[in-house]
Amino acid sequence: MGDLLHEGWMILAALIPSIGLLFLFWVILKNFVEGDRRERAAIRRWEAEQDLEARKSASSTDPDTPHSENSGSSPS
């Protein structure tokens, strides 16, 4: 019984470094994915703000121009 217990501890001691590296790899990969997701969301928010500012500046600089550029008829 003592040899079996000793052998079990030896196997566990051999697996601990691999399990630790697997955990470290998982944490790093998870942070990469979450960081990428947060960065993409920030870019979408920034682009939406830029579009909104562009629309506001376009409508405030030329209020006499209608919003649609072409009403469907072609100049012939």
C-alpha cells in the first residue's frame, strides 16, 4: 500500500508543472481574447461618435441643402 501511495504522489508531482503551464496559458489566452473584444467595442463606439459628429457638422454648416442628395430623378 505504501508503494502505491508513493507512486501516486510521484505521478502527481510530475503533472503539477504541466497543469500549471496549462493554467497560465489559459489565463493569457483569455486575457488576449477579452482585450481584443474590448478594443473592438471601443473602436465601434469611437466610429459611431465620429459619424455622429460628422453628421452634426454637415447639417450645421449647410442648413439650406436638403438631406437627400438626389430625389430620384437624373438630370437629363
